[in-house]
Amino acid sequence: MGAQKKGATARVSEDPEELARNPLQAILLADSFATTFRPITLERPKVLLPLVNIPMIDYTLAWLESAGVEEVFVFCCAHSKQVIDYLESSQWSSQPNFSVATIESHNSISAGDALRLIYERNVIHGDFVLISGDTVSNMLLTQALQEHKERKKKDANAIMTMVVKQSKPSPITQQSRLGTDELFMAINPVTKQLLCYEDKAEYSKGFISLDKTLIADNPSIILHNDKQDCYIDICSQEVLSLFTDNFDYQHLRRHFVKGLLVDDIMGYKIFTHEIHSSYAARIDNFRSYDTISKDIIQRWTYPSVPDVLCGSTAIKVERQGTYRASDVTLSRSAHVGSFTFIGQGTKIGNDTKISHSVVGEGCTIGSNVTIEGSYIWNNVTIEDGCQLRHAIVCDGVIMKSGAVLQPGVILSFKVVVGQQFVVPAYSKVSLLQQPTQQDSDEELEYADSTSGTGELQSEKLNGDIAPDLSETASELGTGGVGYIWSVFEGVQDEEWRHSVAPIPTDKLVKLMLDEDEEQLTQDGNVLSASGELKADSDDNGSEDENNEDSRDDYVFFEKEVEATFLRAVHENVKVDHAVLEVNALRLSYNMASVDCAGAIFYSMMKLAVESPHSSASELHKNAAEMITKWQKLLKSFLHDIDEEIEVILKFEEMCLESAKEFAALFPQVLHLLYDKEILQEDAILRWADEKEGADESDKVFLKRSEKFIQWLKEAEEEDDDD
Amino acid sequence: MPDTQALVNDFLNKLKKRKIEGSQATAKQTAELLRSVISQTRVPYTNQAAALIQSVKAVGEGLIAANPVELAVGNVVRRVLHIIREEDLSLTTAAMAGLNLSAVSDDEDDVGGDNQPVLSAAAIAAASRSTLRPPSLQTLLEDVPDSAAVPHTSSSGGDSEGKSKSADKSSRSRKLKHDVIEAVNELIQDINTCHEQIAEQAVENIHQNEVILTLGSSRTVLEFLCAAKEKKRSFRVFVAEGAPRYQGHLLAKELVTRGLQTTLITDSAVFAMISRVNMVIVGAHAVMANGGVIAPVGLNMVALAAQKHAVPFVVLAGSHKLCPLYPHHPEVLLNELRSPSELLDFGEFSDCLDFGSGIGAPLLHVVNPTFDYVPPKLVSLFITDTGGHNPSYIAEIYQLFVTSLRGEDMKFKSEIMKTNCVAGGNLVKS
């Protein structure tokens, strides 16, 4: 109650009368209006799904209670009966100073509808906390609330305070650790006003646009991509009426927040409150389910941790973060690894290994079972020799002996997996058949099919279908019961992003490459195929660093060209195509054609040196072949005499440094280039002239090719004579 | 009177949410709650003690379960249970004596000087320990050095006992409750005044120009040091900051406002500074039956440093912190793992905690235990509200105390465990 008292005194000093009238209220949306947890949510509402063995809504309510909220309105829509029944039987119905009332609806299809309905009920009398029932937090509301109230006093248009938290998105997958898309927020660092809110959908084009008036109005703006939206909002009453006025607002963020930010006719403002040491996160998808479960087990959410929330000694924390209920039957040879939760009444057989997992109550786990990173709910039977990796297994599932769950599998309620059956990665299995019509609009999610009548339907289905399935050998092996849901096209590629399983390394590698390619594309606006080749080049890492130094730039460029050239050689790419690619690189690195010529020549010579040879004459032969074959490529970058001189200089440099073997062959190769009409005699002579004045040490090659130059000069004179 | 059940629930909630800081506050509130539970309990004509014990146990179980790490709750519950048994026994014997040997009672009164109830020959064994007075542990602590000395009085309780020698059944039932409440009042009083009682001994322990080292913050230590200061002792204090909560900063500030010369150091500098220190004085979370101490994290290190340099390591503990359980007792939860965010900023390290890649488990673990265990051999002296004792002595006292609990209250703990499992299971299932 400490927080509450603090909050109360703070408010008393402000306005005692207002406090007397308005206890702090909260609206808890016990419906996510999304389908991310299907097929599980067809049978049970998301807020009642166990998170480390405790229903999600308990975490949210426990937080609200400890944060000093006195009145909570739980809005239930899908499976509303289950939610109401649960709340009535739970501890929350009998708390002093903390009342939980439910508001039921059968036809709300979005958060917007829910708020409109609540507005009609006229139960909110002041500022309120808007939160969804799948949020886990331990932050203190006092400060945020006070800031909100002070702002509201100064400026009546400051109607909402959004809680944000720092969280760096992965540079590779462009998503946060909670599996949500990278989020861009523009915030005024002084006033903390939110100026722009963009999630992935909009900036996928590679840029985000800020209204220039924003920059004119605000002395400074910080653009963040490392903030995570906690989905905890402190709202003033106006928010509800705004929803009612704008009946097309559905989604809290996509419509409401953006609506306010973009169209500022009404002048309403949204502010942010950043939390640092405390925890807040929302379970949005299976990835965040996994992440937040692990955060809870690692106690980031303290005091919202299983041993405290259960409020009894039934669960004890042991070394290495193992949580174990007191009456677990554990075989002596079973190995329970670190960061694992084992619920009450669970039996675990010989030589079974469990790590980084949650096992619920009343489960029976046989011998030689391997469970890794999985979430097993209550009363699950797993027979001998099964293997589970990064899977979610709901209540009442039976896995026959030897069954295997590959990463990312979801087994919904009471599914039976047949003997030795391997459930492929990322499959979702349910007793219910997949709804044939999939709503493309994310807003109209499970609410429509399951609210009210949906529930009855599902119960009926349960009764009817299960026996049918068991007779015919089902999709889940002999004796298996359940349907494997097919994945919709387009979503398939993205399945791994939001799954419980960690992202496979091959995906990461692929993404990394794609990203490099993308970078090139963005830089030069021309697609380059060279990206694939970069897998084995060592400069991937340094690539990301600043390319400011033009010398570095040239080195990278040279490597790129070399890679392109090698590919052209090995894959017999047509010369025209190779020219195109090199040109693309030239543009993307902002190089001149002089550099291209140098780089290509360098690549050719390098390849010649690297191809097997035993003597100088063979090397000469190699070089000749190479030059003959690729002269066209080289020529296309030799537009004038300067570029030709560059080639000679480059060659000279190579002979001195990287390819000393050529040193002896310098005049011969020079001759060869002359013969192939790659170098004009003017270029060679100019080079010779330039070198005339240089140091002795620089003249080594000039001297060696003296004869050739002499010959050239003579020939010229002869021409002149003619 | 407010509804007891509501009070209990409210207190349970606070315990569960870890909203009560410090064992003194917890102990006091527990005792007050139990007092109201006792006063609200309807006592039948026969076997009143059993009824009281029943209701206190029922509440106590819940309280202990709500925060098993806060051992003070269990200590107070056990003490209250003990009070009830002792009062009951004293009344029974008084009644028997009243019926049979009234003459003896007069003698006893003269000897005892205040409140000794009359003792029958049958109850001599119990009486000889002058047991029949709450709080028993304190009695023991005081009686062992001088069994003849009569501990400070529970005069009100004594008076009432004196008046009601007639062993009328109906008055007895009222009287039992009354006596128990009186005794619990006294317990609360003791808990309230334990700081002052400990602080009274400050002058004997802190000498002129000494350097005292402490870690973190403890109210007992603060009062102790200030008491010495008030008695015109001049000394210096080194305060180790007590990571990760840095309560040492607060203590340093407080000491400075009271005019003490204070030096703040990091925890890791303790060993470097210990050679200049004359005495280490720290508070404790609980004192176990073997004389070991459960104390804020970091103290074991300080104790080792002190031992290395032969610096006395003094632990201040109110008697409500004395716990009759052994640290290796399987039911004792010795530690509380708090949020890792006290150590580092989650946002800063969020990329180290990404489970999306690799093996699906973070490579970075952050562990933040609250308590340390200091074995008895590292403790030089305990200063309780009844005086200074050394660890082996404390262990002895416990032996006596444990036998005086007659097993029943000791079993209490394990009974609780069983019932809790059931209760906890129901809670989770619902």
C-alpha cells in the first residue's frame, strides 16, 4: 500500500476535493482483438492463458492493485463468460480497497468499440489507466500519474501519457526482443511530447517522413528507434469521448494515436513517460510470451514472480533459478536444468532432461524425455522418449511415446500426438478445424467467430469431432487426434519471427545478407547482385561502420568489384552484365570510372596470379588469356587516356606490393595490353614521361620497360616519318 | 472493532507484496494483529487455550506463508502461541493450588515479590523454571545467568492473576484471554522498545576515539551509534554503502545530521579499511538457532575481513529476530531474490537479453540475493535487548528454548508447510 499512500498524499496536496470524488480507475481490456494466439484462443481467452503457471490477467491485476488503482473495469468480449467466471472465483473479487467490475460485450470487434461502450456506461469519472489484460509490469504509477496531472492542469489538451521503455531492436531482424516490429517515435526531449509514432507497416519503404511543421514548432526533436511501447496509458476522460466522436477509431495505436498526431485540428497532445529500472511489457505474440516468461523466471518483474504471486511456500526458488512446487515427484536420474518451473503434482521419470522450460501442474512426464525451452501447461501427459524443443503444449495434451515436437510447434487443448510422430516446425495443431475464411483485416479477429455463439460452437465441435478423428488415422500419426492448421501464404515466411522458438541461425545469416543488399540498394538505388558473395568476405562487420573515409571506401569498392568479377568468371556471366554490375557498384560507392578500371584490372591480374602456374611463362600465358577474355569489360571503363594511365599505375603498384611475380613480366604484360589495344601508345608514353622526373626507386619498372618504350617511340617516329 | 478477517487479509497482502520493510515493523504488526485475533476469538467454556491456539495458528500459518523469508513473523507467532500455553498452564496450576495448597501460594508470592501465581506440587517442575511468564525466550535469557533474579515485571498481568485466585470456571475463561492479551501487549512493548534497550548498551561497547564500521543501513545500528554519541563518546564511523540498494548512503546522511564523523566507502573497500577499524557493528535480519546470522548481502565478506584482522564483529538484534530454527532446516527460506533491475538498467542491456537468437536462452544472468549468512564462528558478540551474548551462548539458550516449546510449536512449522501446499495448490488451480 506504500505506493498508494504516496500517490494519495501527492494528490491530496494538489486537490483534496478532486481526490475525494475520484478514486484512481483503470480499464483493463480482457480481449486482445487479435488472432496471434490462435488456435489456443479459440477455446480460451488470451488473458486466462497461463504465464509461468499463473493466468496473465493475474499479473495485470496484481500490478494495478499494487500501483494504487482502486477500481478496475474489466472489459470482456471473446469468451466473456470464462473471464467473468474466473474473476468471480479468484482472489480479486474479495480484495479490500480494490474492486474489479466486469463489462461484457458480444459485438465489440476492437479496442475502439470497447471504449465507446465504456463511455456509454458512464463509469469513468476522472483520469484512468488504460491497459490490456496481457501486460506484465512492476512500475510505480505515482510519478507518471503526477506528471500527467500537472501537465493536464497547465494544458487541457494533454490528454494521454504513454509509458515507454528503452529496448534496442535487433539490427538484423528489425524487431524488438518481444517480437514486435521496430518502432519509430519522435519525442520532444524537453516536454516529452510524442510527435510521431510509426511502426513497421509505414516505414517499410525505407524512410519515414516528419511533418516539417514539427521541426518548426519544436526546438529539438529526438527520433528514437530504441523505445518499446509498453501499452500502459494514462488517459484523461477526453480519450473516451474522442473515441465516441470518431467512430472509425478502432485500434488504439494505429488509429487513435496516429489520428491525434497527424491531424492536429483539435490540438490534443500525447506525452510519454519513460521508465528505467522497472519492468513493463505486453504479450503480443508467441515470441513475447517466451521472452516475458523468461523475464519473469529471471525475476525482472519482481515482485510479480511465481513464488511471491502464489503467496505460499508451495513454490520455492532453488539454485540457478529453478522454481519447484513442494510435491513434485522427481526421479533421481531426472535432470532439471536452470530457469525451469515445475508445477505442483507433476511427475517426472528417469533420465528426463528439462531446461529453460515451464511445466505446469499435474503433468506426467515419462522417461528419457527431452524438454527444452518449452511451455507445458497443466495435466499434460508426455510418454517415454518424447522430445520437445521450443514448443507450447496446452492443457490435457497427450504425447504418445517417441513423439517429437520441432521448434515453434503449438499444440492446443487436448490434442493427441501419435507414436513416433514428428510434428513439423512451426505447426499449430488444434482439435478445432481451421476456420476456412480468414479475415484479412487484423482488426476483425477472433471476436467475431467466438464471441457468444462462437463458444457454443466450439464446445459442440469438441464433442463431435474428437471421436471421428480418432477412428481415422489422423494427421498426427496413429492414434493422434487433431488438425494441423495450414499456414497462410505470405505469412509463412514470417512465422519464425513471432514463434516461441529462437530464430534459426540460417534465417539470421540470410537476413544479414539481405540487409547488406538492402543497404546497397538504399545507397545507390540500384539493385546489386553482389550481396550474396559477401558471405565469405570478411568485411561484413566493418561494412556497417562509417564509410566516411574515402580511402576505406575505395578498399571496399575494390573488394566488391573483385567479388563481382570472380563471380562473372566462375558463372560465365556475360560481359555486358558484368559491366552493368560494376557500374551499379560504381554508383553506389560514388566512384569514378578511373577507379573501376583500376579495380577491374587489379582483379584480373590477381586472378591470373592465383590461378595455378609453375613458371613465369605460364603466368604470362594466364595473364594473356585473362586479358583476352575480359578485354571488353576493361575497355568499357577506359574512356580516355587518364584511365589508361591509371591502369598502368595500378599494375605498377601491384608489381611492387601484392603480386611481385609480375615484376619480371612487367614489360611483356605492358606489351600485351598494347597489342590488345587496351592501352594506347600515348598513354604509355605519357606514363613514361611522368615517371621520368620521379625518384630512382620509382623508376624500376620504367627502366625494365625501356626497350618497349624505345620501340614505341621509334614506331611513332616512323609513323611521323610516313 | 474492525473485522479481524479484513485486517488479516490486509496484512497478508502487505506481506505478500513485500510492502513492509524491516523486521521490527513486521514483528510489531504481526503481534498487534494476533492480539486482535485473540480478542475477537470466542472462547468456549472448556479448553479455551486450545481454541485460542487454534485461531492463532490458523492466522499464523497464512502469515508465515505470505512471506516465508520474513522470519520475524514466525518468531512472533511462535511466541504468542507459547504465551497462550504458558498462561493456560499457570492458570491451571493456580486453580489447583487454590483448591489444594493456598498456603504455598502466599509463600510464593512473597518470594516472587510480584506476580507469581500459586503453584501446586505437581507443577513444581514447570514452575521452577519460573516459566509461567511471557515472553519465555526473554525469561530464559535472563534466568540462565541468575536463576534467582526475577525478570522485569508483567505487573498488570500479575495483578489480575493475583486477584482471581478463585478458580471459577467462567471467570477463568475470561481471565485466560485477558492474561494472554496482557502478555501480548508486553511483547509488543518489548518489540517497540528493543531499539532503546539495545542502544542503552552502546556506551559500554563503544569507547572513546574508536573507529566503527558498518554496512548498509539498520535502524538498530543508527540508534546504537547515536546513543553513544549522546553520551559524549567521540568516535568515527565508516559506512560501507551496501550495494545494490545503497542504503548506506542514507545511513551516512542520517549520521552526519546527528553530528557524527562519518566516512563513506564502497563495499569492496572494506578489506582495505578494516585494519583501521576497532569494531564492526551491524544489524541482522534474523539470528538462527545455531548462532548464525541472516543479514544483508555483503556481510559475510565483512565478517571474514574482520576475522582476518581480529576486529570484533558485533551483531545487534532485537529478541524478535531470534529464530528457533536452524539455517539448514529445509523449510527455512534463507534468501529472497529481488529484481535484477536493482543492479542494472534493463533497457541498456536489453540486447544482451534477446532470446530470439542463439539457443533461446540469454547468456547474461543477473542474480540479486538479499541476504547473506554469517556463520556463528565469525560473530564475536550479539547485543540483544537483554544484554550481550556470544554465539555459542545463544545456541545454548535456544536449546533451552526449544525444549521449553514442548515440541508443539516447533512442529508448528512443518504443519504449516503441509497445509500450505494444499492451500497453495488450490490457489494456483483456481
